[in-house]
Amino acid sequence: MAQKTILVVDDEEMLVEFIKIRLEANDYMVETASDGTEGLVKLEQTHPDLIILDIFMKPMDGYTMLKEVRKNKKIKDIPIIILTASGKKREVFEAEGISDYITKPFDSDDFVSRVKKVLKKKK
């Protein structure tokens, strides 16, 4: 089975590094970006199997990136997990067709389990 690639888009460097270590330990290839603009560039370069996306970033936030992804026919079906400190907008993102919504802080074992679950559905 081919190694799955995950794009993590979040502006919290320490959190991104932690997620990267956890996912790589579970045999995933991880690409990272620190905002939505960089995320869209990496998305075109890597064509990941999954996007893990923070909402509150500058200059381009996660919601704007999500909208851009869903408009692009080549990448619109990539599953997206929203990872955010705010639990308030869950319904908004579910309406956009996200695969999961994880609120920070999170349990790392639960996080990896949910990533695996989303990637299994993608097959």
C-alpha cells in the first residue's frame, strides 16, 4: 500500500511539528504550510490524500482556503479535517463538506485515530 500524504496547514509552529512527528510515526508523509496561501501552493505541488486545516491564520485564513479548494475541480474532493480552537463554527464547516472537526487542545491518540478513519473512507 502506498504511503499517504497529509498536508497540515496551521500557523502554530510547535503544534505543526508535534502533528508532523505523530503522523510520521504512523507512516504518513507530511507536508506543512503556515497559512492558507502557502497551503494552496503546497496543495498544487503535492496533491495530498488529506488536508488538516486550522481556521484562524493570516494572511489567508482556513475558511478562505477551504472555499478555494472546493471551487477547484482537481482538488475539491480531498478530505479536510478542520483543526481549531473554536468549537463555535462546526455546523458552518460541516455544510462545506468537511470530513471531521477537531477542537484544540486534543488527545493525540484520538487525533491519529480520526485521521486514519477519514483516510479509510477515502478509498
